Amino acid sequence: MLIESFMSALIETLLSPWGLLLAALGALLGIILGALPGVSSTMALAILLPLSFSMDAHLAILFLLCVFVASVYGGSISAILINIPGTPGAIVTQLDGHPMAKAGKAREALVYALVASTVGGAFGLGLLVMTAPLLATVAMSFRSPEFAAVAVFGLVLLAYASPGTTVRGLLVGAIGLICGMVGFDTLTDVPRFTFDTRTLQGGVELVPLCVGLFGLAEVLKHLHASHQAAPAVSIQATQRSQLKVRALLKRWKSMLRGSLIGAFVGAIPAAGSAIAVAIAYAQEVRFSKHPEQFGQGAVEGVVAPEAANSSSIGGTMIPMMTLGVPGDAITAVLMGSLLIHGLRPGPMLFAENPHIVSSIYAGFFIALLLTLIIGLLLMRWLPLILRIPSHVLLIGIALLCVVGAYAIRNSMADVYIMLFFGALGYLLHLLSLPSAPLAFGLILGPLLEENLRRSLILGRGSWDIFLHSPIAMSLFALSIFATALPLLAPLWVRLKSDLQRMKVPF
Amino acid sequence: MKAPHLIISSTLLLSLLWTAPLLADDFPEKPINIVVPWPTGGAYDLAARLMAEHASHTFSVPLVVQNVTGAAGSTGVRHVADATADGYTIGVMGTHAIAQSYMNPNATALDDLTPLVFIGPEPAALAVTQDADIDDVAAYLDTLNEAPGSVINGNDSPGGFSYIAATMLENQFDVELTKIPYQGYAPTVSALLSGEVMSALLPIPLLADQHAAGQLRLLGVAAQERHPFTPEVPTFQEQGYDFIAEDFFMLYLPGDVPEERRNKLAEMFYALLQDASFQEAASDIGLMIQPRPQDETARYLEQRADEVYDILAASGLVDDSLTR
């Protein structure tokens, strides 16, 4: 029944030239806007929202879904090529994507990202179509204590996920946690660490921090290096390196893990893609056999988070479609646009407008296909970007950093914050400290603080509330396991060799 | 930063004085910015975007919606207050701006804003979870009277509308809720659906569908009349309790926009809000449009400010430097 109406909605759209044209336009605009630093998926949708007002409802949904899906992939383009995440969902893609590009494998990295996005997106869509009500129930069992446990688990994983020693990662991560406390306290609205200035009242947003920490710091690094007459910006090799389909297929496990994490974290209301990618990346590093390769251009470091951010699209739509609650800021915009067309996503939509539900699913599917096709077509232009002389590119990047930081909230304060973190990122580079844990701390810190405190209020000050939650307890157990792994691993190896030795005499 | 600002504004001022009579006739001659202090997709944003969409009926220039967010809405309000007072920057605000002006010494004082046009009220309804086994307002109050603090209520952080609404309920009926703060309406609704909290006072469009689907139960509408989205849910007054809690949408200008322009804007927006196609689109998404002219808007804001101040003062939330 569902499949049938899904197919009919799909064919209907595919056969209407107008719909297909709009969808292609949406995907193209989505990729471009997503690739622009500072224009997040949320903003890409908000910018193009007015265009959709005059369209028919089902075309408007199709158009916006294409923008949404494409912008999530688009974010990885700037992450890989110029080391600035285009969207918050791409903040970890550059950790390995950019080193790949520097090693002359820009095209490969982009294709990996694109394929992983498509696979992840399809996975998320599959879950949305098949198990939306079920997964929504499971996601709803995530309340404040479980959320706090997720944040703890994420922080434990991330402590190990940074290149270099764990202590250095923890040190920088702690700075990130403190940055997450700047601004209004989430539970009481009391300003903290604002030094009585207006600039800091709005807190430290993730996007300006990342744009400064990764983008501007990169520019500063190259300015410094250019004194030594080293070739400035990245990406020398523009030759067509042979793409290894087999190498990509070998990463199916990473993609699957990333997709699972993305879809599930996305389905928890108020989590969002930045948290999904942070956890997806961290678990890849933590449970990898070659953690030392991460940060140097490990393929898993690109495909897992890219699969996660795309599959979180389907994930975030689950609470929107089944409960009428937007899963994150992006789905809030999507929901707003549906509202303007007189459609209120939520429990009644399935009952009252089942064909709209089908056309949302079909639109999502078309968006994935078109993003793949247009993404591959755009690769042709890649050499043109790569051929831009480095000094021009550096100026361009610096400019994009400033504009991007301003654009996210229309605020000069964010530009100053971006500049500050640009300088800090450069300083960390000089001290050979990793800068990524700072961003991770900023994502997970407020999540942990808000939910921990809320759990304690709910438990009337008692920690018992965590004991009553099996999910939270399992997550804590996992965290302890992940921490103890380096201690246990040698024991395990010794035990195994002992056993073998014991066998030898017989 | 300051010096060029000064030069620009003084030049602008001079040229304004010089050409004032001429300009007044042409106003508006470029797009007008509507500043929304909350992110895209919320009710404030939708109201502004609907106005922008229907502006062509009554406006000669386009309206451009700009989201300036952060610091519980006070960043957006300050953005408007600091903008050039030429009438090309207009803000949308509600209860949050009043609360912030008393709680946060860095927020814009209400005196620095000029009310322009009242758009409409946004009434709240009291919702409880299905498991709570409470059928009407009387049962809800009984539960609270028997065991003060036994109902866990989800709301904004202090200063947000749903926090103020919950406090109003406590004050009016002399009961005590356990108030748990959430970051905005969407997380509050999820907490209600997941059963983490037992009740919440929130704008009706956010709850109507879930009520119809049986995921939660609406006990009463805190307004004079029932809401078109939930015609079967009685008001508090119908159940014998005189309780009204509503947020509102209002347009305002920076302090010293020339009177002529202010009047012109008030007139234009008032006409836009009465436009039939705008009203239809607004009622489709559950917004109540009840425009009021400039002077009535100013009076409404004063009344609400007094009310909110009293609630905040009683809860000890007014900043020491901002007491009346």
C-alpha cells in the first residue's frame, strides 16, 4: 500500500518536466549554498524559502527537500577543498578530507563523500519509510538522563578521537567545554562568562568557531609558511587519479555504522547532525585497528561522518512526521515551509493527507538521486577551482570566513568570535595541539550540562534517576568499556598468547 | 568602529535635515527589513514571512525578513534599537522582550522602542500527558492542592513566555508546580510526548494535532474564546476559572523614527494586517490576527509590561539595577 503510493508519487514527479527541473535547480543551489562557508543547511533553506511560496505544495516540498539533501553534501566540498566546513554537519569531514586533498586526492575524497552521503541518505530514507513510528517510540524513550549519557559517551570517545596524545586532546577539549558555557545559561538564562559585554551574550556559536578555528587558522598557517617559500595552499595534484570502486566498497562497514548512528541520533529530538557526525567519527577512530591514520587522510574518516550527516536527514524527519516536533533547526525550517503551504506535519498528516506523505518520501528519494548526479557532474569543474592561484584563494577564503561568520546570525559579534578562534587555532597549531577537540567540546558540553542538570532537577537532586534508566546505564557501561579498552587490550593479548602457549606442549 | 559610525550617522542626519520634506513624500522607497529575534520556522518567523509574502497588496516596496537571533531574543531587539531610525528597520516582538528588559541589564529598555502595530495574541492552552489521568482543569488543580509540586511542568527558561504563563497559573490559583526548563517550545512538546513532564502551557497550534491524535490531552484554553484549531476544548472561563495567558506579536520601531514615517508605516501595516488573503493564510497556520492601531498598541504594551514585571518581581527575577 505504502510502496504503491510511494511509487506512484515518484513516477508522477519524474514524469513532470517542471517538477524535475525544479528539483535539479534545488539540488544545484543546495550544493552551492552548502559549500559556501557560513551558509548552513538551515540558512540555505531559509534563503530559498520565499521562492517556494508561489509553488504548488508538492513541488515546494520537492524543491526544499532537494535543497536540504544537496546542501548536506555541499558542506563537505568546502571542508575537503579549503578546510572550512560548509555546514555544521561537515565539521569532522575536513579532519581527514582535507589531508586527502592535500595529498592530491581531492577528487577521490569528494567522490567518497558523495557516495557515502547517498548511501547514508538512502539508509535514513529507508528507516523513515519502514520504521518511522517504531523508531519514533524508541527515540522518545530518550529523555534528559539518556541524553546526558549520550553526551558522556560522546565525550569519552572524542577524548581518544583526536590526533596526538589523549592528554593534549583532553586539554583542548576542556577549553571547548568552557567555551560552551559562554552566554546565557540554558536553564536559567543567567549570563555567564560574558564579562558584561554584549558581544558574548549570544554565546559562542558552532559555525563562527569552526570557521575561525579551521578556515582562518588555515589561512594564517599558510601566510606563515609562505615566508619559507613553501607552496602555499594545498591540493597540488589535479590529475585524474584512478578512482577505486573496490576501495570504496571495502568501506561499507564504516558507511553502515555511520548511517546507523546518523539516523538514530537524528531521530532523537533536538540532537541534530553535528552531534551525529561527532559520534560517528569518534567511534570510527576509537574502534579502528589503525587509529593513527585518522587525521592523515583516512578514508573511513570521510565516509563515516558523511554517511552519518546524510542519514540524519531521514532521522530528523522521523519526529517531524510522526510527532509534529522538528528534530533540529533544519527540520524546523522545513516544517515552517510546510506550514505556510497549509500542511502541518505530525500525527494527523498520515491520516488526513497520505498522498502528501508519499510525495515527501518520493521527493526525498529524488533529491538523493539528483544530488548524486549533479554532484558527479560538478566534479568536472573541480580542476578549475584547484587551479586558482594560492594567494588569490587565500584572500578568498579569508573573505568567506568573515562573510560566513556574519551571515549565520547577522551579527558582528560572531565575526569577532570567528577572528578570535582563528588566532587561537593558529596558536594551537604553533603549540602542536589538536584543534578539533575544541569544536567537539563545544558541541557536547552544552548538551551534557543542560541534560545533566535537568535530570537532577527531575530527580529532585538525586542521582538515582540515572540508575532507573537502563539506556543511560548501558551507555555509561559502554563509556567505561571504551575508557578501559587500552588497559584491557594488552591483558587480552597476553591471555591469548598464554592460551596458545599452553596448547603447544600437547 | 565608533568614529566612522559617527561620521556616517551625522552625515545622514544632515542630509536628512536638508531633504526632510522631500524624503517624507517618497517614503518608503527601498525594501523594509523586518527583524525576527528567533530562528526561521517558528511562529514569529512565520508571521513575518506571511506579511512579506502578502506585502505587495499594500506596499510599494518589498519586505525583507531578517533573523537576528541569540540571547533569549534580546540580540534581535537590540539590533532594531541600534539601527538607523529611518523607518527601514522594523522589529517583531512578544513577551520575551518585556521580560528581558527587566531581567537583563544588557537588554534594550522598553523606553528605547516605539510600539507600532499590534498583530495579534497567541493564546496558550494547558496540556497534560495521557498517562497523567487528569480530565479537566478542576482535577488538575485538585492534584496540585493535594500535593504541592507533584505536577512536573515543562516550560521555557525564566523569562520565556511559557515560564511566565506557568508562573501566572501558580499565582492565580495559589498552587505550586515543579517547573523544568527547556530550550524552546519544540523540546518542551517532545518532553511532554515522551512523558518526561506531565503538563505544559504552550501556544495552541503546537498542541492541536497531538491532541487530536490522542498523544496528549488539552484541558483548557487560556483565552477569552475557544481556538479555531481546537473548537472542542473549552476555555478556562467556561470551566469557571478566570485565567488568561497569552503571548502576543507586535511590530515596533527604534526610538526616534520621524513621526511622519512612523504614522505612514503604522497605516501601511495596519492595512496589510486587514488584507483578506493575508488573514486567510494566517488563520490556516493558526495565527490569530487582531490588529490594533498605534496608540492602542502602546497602551497594550504598557499593561503587559506591568503584568510581566509583577510576575518577575514576585519570583525574584528582576535585576537589581532594573527595579522600578
